[in-house]
Amino acid sequence: MRPTPEASVPQHSDEGKLVVLLETANESVIMERISSFEHLSGVINVAMVYHQIDTDPHEAPQTDVEAEMESPA
């Protein structure tokens, strides 16, 4: 695995198992990285075990109703 700015390996085992932490600007980048990991030689399985989206702490969370009102009809 080549190092990238948004990926780190906080845990690994002697058997070659890795825990990869991805911190990206959006979900599509995460999915692209997962897909690229799946195609690496020697990789048997890739699984996302936790996913969190952080919002700007200065912005109020948007409700489903507000999001629906903003979306084009």
C-alpha cells in the first residue's frame, strides 16, 4: 500500500492484517480508496467497519425537512 495524505495505518499484525484509517473530504473518496485496496495484490478482503461524517461545528445540523426543502423538485 502506498502512503497517501488521507490514509494511515494505526494497527497491523504480524500476519499482515492492517487497520487503515481514512480521513477524506467526502464519502466518494472513501469508496474509491476501498475499491483500490480491493485490487491490491495479496488483499483478500476489505471491509468498512466504522463510518462517521463530521460537520462544521459552527453550522447547525440540517434536518431532513430542511434538506428536502432545499432539494430541487
